[in-house]
Amino acid sequence: MVEAAFVTPVFFALVLGVAEIGLIMNDYLAQTSAVRAGARVASTSGTDIYSDYDILRAVGRDGAALADERIKQIVIYKPATFGEAPSATCQAGTPVEDVCNVYVVADLKRPESDFGCITTKNLDRYWCPTERKDSLSGTGTDYVGVWMKIDHPWLTKMFGNTKTLTDSSVIRIEPRKK
């Protein structure tokens, strides 16, 4: 009895810890998949007027394992090189002219008509996809990045209430015939 009293809490802590790690890995892998899918679409549709709409559709599709309330922010941004994260301003949720567009989970369900660099809407007008450069433009190719922030709620609260996870993917815009 005494031995069981000592071993049982340790055993349950280990089991619950393994379960928590499995759940956070599930969220991390879903987030990574969503970000990579968005970056691939960003590369292939880079200068298309509805590029950001297509990117958000890909993020939503590949991030389907994430509950909507976990997704806090998606940033489509202009990095200078591979691996560069968005600026602190963009990560804080403020879009910057010619630098980044910031989206929330509700934007994943918006219709295509809300996109297209419409100045009356605060969606993709800050870094309009038509202003992005590919190698056919003759001025050099832009990189495009997709950054995502999610909150993972801890099930057992052994490690706190939530853990914020971020991930990004940067890729060069592929040339397309106009």
C-alpha cells in the first residue's frame, strides 16, 4: 500500500505528461503543415490578385486539425531572405504597407470578393499581391513568407494554461507567364 501511494502519482504524472506532449505535437504538426501549404501556394500564385485568398484557403485546408479558436494570427509577409521572420509589428497584428498583410481566423472563411487589393477592405491591400515581383518582372524576385501563431491549451494544466506556438515558411515567388 505504501509503495503504491508513492508510485501511483508518479506513474499518472508520466502518463499525463506523455499525453500532453502528444497533443502539443499534433497541434505543432498541423500548424507546420498549414504554413508549408500556404507557402507553396504563395510561391505558385505570388502575383495573382487573389493570391492571399488562395494562400488562406490552403492554410485552412491543411490546418483543418486545428480548432478555429486556437488560430490567433496568420501573416503573409515580404522577407528579404530565406528563413526571415516577419517584423515585430506584423507579428503584433498590425499590417505594414509593402511589408505584410495580417489575417485572423475569421478571414479564412471570407469570400474571394473580399480580396483583390480593395482599398475599402483591410485584407490584402497593405502588400497587394499584384505588387509582388517574380523573375518575369525584370526587377528581381520577391520572397514571400507565411507565419502563423496558435495557442495550444494544456489539457491537464500541468504545464500552465496555454502554450503559444509560432511557425513560418519562406519561399521564392515562382515566375508565371502573364
